[in-house]
Amino acid sequence: MILKAIIHDAEEGGFWAEVPALPGCFTQGDTINELETNLLEAIEGWLLAAEPEGSVPGGRVLEVAV
């Protein structure tokens, strides 16, 4: 699965990121490397919390190869 994240500069320093395809999936980090690590953990946690398996609240997940 490939997901896009939008990285923002944080006002207080460091960075924060959001994953538009996963509503409510956000994280932060002091460096880009820390942000990337935290982002992977946030995505994994979001996917594990989705119920039932693989579904998105209010919808379904459909994986399409293009």
C-alpha cells in the first residue's frame, strides 16, 4: 500500500504530517527522520484500529492498482 503524507513545518519547530487518505491520521517529529518513523507508526496504528478488518469508518477500503 502506498499512501501520501503532507508534511508541514510546525510553528514551534520541527514538523507535523497528515495522511489525507486516513482521516485523523496525524503525527509530528523534531526532524524529518523522526517524523518518518512516527508517521509509519501512526499509519500502522490507524490501520490496526480500523474496524472491521480493513474498513474505514463510514465506508470501505478498495485497493486499486493503476
